[in-house]
Amino acid sequence: MARARQCEAVLAIQDTTDVNYTSHPATKGLGFINQTSQQGMKVHSCFAVSGAGEPLGLLHQHVWSRPERAGKKEQRRKTPIAQKESYRWLKSMSAAEVGRPEGVQWVHVGDREADIFELFAQPRGAQSDLLIRAEHNRKVRHEMGYLIPTLEQAPVLGEMTVELQRNPKRPARTAHLTVKAMAITLEVPRNHPKPHALEPVTLNAILVEEPIPPADGSQPIRWLLLTTLPIDTPDQLYQAVQWYSYRWLIERFHFTLKSGCGLEDLQLETAFRLRKALATYAIVACRLMWLTYRARLTPDEPCDSVLNPSEWRLLQRKFTPKSRARKPPSLRQAVRWIAQLGGFLARKHDGEPGLKTLWRGLTKLHHLVEGAQLASKT
């Protein structure tokens, strides 16, 4: 929360990932992670990102395993929300509100899996908003009757350009988008187990589309967003769309856990021990992401803002042994040195280091610092 206090707005982004241990059948206490026989754990994280797109840290994490495969869809519809796996979205939102700094705008962000009526109806604190991508064509109070046709017939309010980062489904690119928006009122779902216990919810809806398909053949953007953020001006519309584009950072966090830190490679005896390892690796993954993006957003900042003196002085002594400079090097330089410890070659055209080399480099740096401290005591 210390980093959050320095921000005007914080995005509390939620997402779920599967941690697959099917290749480690000897591990006890695992469960099903999907409709197949794959074994592992499910991890639901709430990750904080500043309004400028800087990773801040983990707000909440829920881990569980399914004792059996998921039930039938018709049966799940009749189950109260508190007994469903989807209740984790409501729990994480409540947990992310605890200790929230005063004066900081808090925006809860989720993908289509978060399109849950109870989530829209759940009370929130002051300066707390929702930004959820819609999945369902919900019934609304409008002559068109349903959400999607209501938004599609709305006039285009403007155009904008958003930078999309690389993910497994698309390369990094610039997207030219059109935007439609209007206030809508969602009706209580007719198949809800207790429809009389809820009231209709009024939200703002934003339809974001990429009218010209990308030249690389990837799928054009089409986001239908439901939000409590204001949409009265073009700047407010752009802000909401820009903030939703940062949702991919939680996917990057889960990628860092599994690929950067090698969480799925652990071979421990029980799921309980794996959960303890996950808690430790989550801290490491947060620091890795924060270091990576901090170095890109503020490359000329002195590195003592993120490294203690024993760390940056050891790096300086190793890579510039003849230097007598007493000032800490830039953050970008320190991060590249850390990556070089992990195997990054730092050639002219190599670009910026990746998360795997940073993970290996940080591990080696900690060992070097520990060795230097032990040597000074002998």
C-alpha cells in the first residue's frame, strides 16, 4: 500500500490462472484444474497497477483445488453465488478495499469472467469504481431490450489510439479504435436463485471496436466494458479504455510466476508446500515486474530508490571495477547489470532484458551480497 499512496489512481486487477502439476503425480493434495484429468491448483490474484501502468504489487491471492471436475452448467445456475467458484471475484474485491489509502481512486478491473451481476451490485467504498469487460448479452431497460444491440445502435462518440502490449495471442501493436458509450440499467437476471433480493443496477457501457482488421492477421479489438467511471468527455472515455488496456499486466504477473520463477517446475511432496512456495515466489515476481517496468518508465532515476547500497555498490564494483563514482548508477544501468548476472549479453541490438534473466540475475546478486557480508565478518 505504500506505493499506492503515492498514486492518484490505482487499478486493482483480478484474474485466474492454472498452475499445472500433472507431470508430478507424486505430489499429494492436488485437484482438478479443468474439465480434463490435469492436476494442479487454481490461483486467483488481485494485482495493483498505477494509473500510469506501473506494477505496484499484490493486493490479494486466493488458491484452491477442485476435488472433482466442474458440475453441469444448469446446476451451477441454481447455486447461490457464495457457493460458487466465481464468488472469489467478490471476495477479492472486498479484500482489495481493506486498508485502501484515502484520496486515491480505486478501480476494480476484470475480464469477461468477472461479468457477475452480484459484483456490480456489491457495495464499495468512496472513490471506488468498476471497470469490467462484459461477457453476457444482459437484459437492459431500453427499447432494444438487450445490452449488445443497444450499444451497437449508439452513435460513435470518438476515435482513439491505444498501444497494445504483446501477449500469447497477439504481437505488440498500435490499435486505432472507435468508441460508443451510454448509460444503461441492467435488469436482475431472470434465472437468479433469489431475484427479489437484488435491484437493477445502472452503469455506463462502452463499446470499443477496431474497424480495420490488423495487418498481422490477429483478431481485431472488440471490448464491451461496463463501468462506474464517468464517460461525459472524450478524455474520460480515453482514460477508461486506456486503463482497461493495462489489464494484461496481471497476465504478465502470472507468466512471471510460472515461466520467470519456474513455479510449475517445483517438485514438492504436498500441495501445502507448493502453496507456501507460491507465497514466496509471488513476492519475487512482484519485485521483478516492478524493477522491469520502473526501469522503463524512469530509466534515469538513481537506482538507490529500488536497491540498497550493498547491492548497487557490489554491482558497480563487479562491472566497473575501476570506477570511483560515489553516486549510484541509473536504474536502467543497474537493471541491465542484474540481467547480465543472469546471462543477458547486453549487446547493442539486444533490447531490454527479459524477466527470466532478471530472475536468475537477482538470485545470483543475493548470493553475492550474502557472500560479501559473510566474508567481511571473517
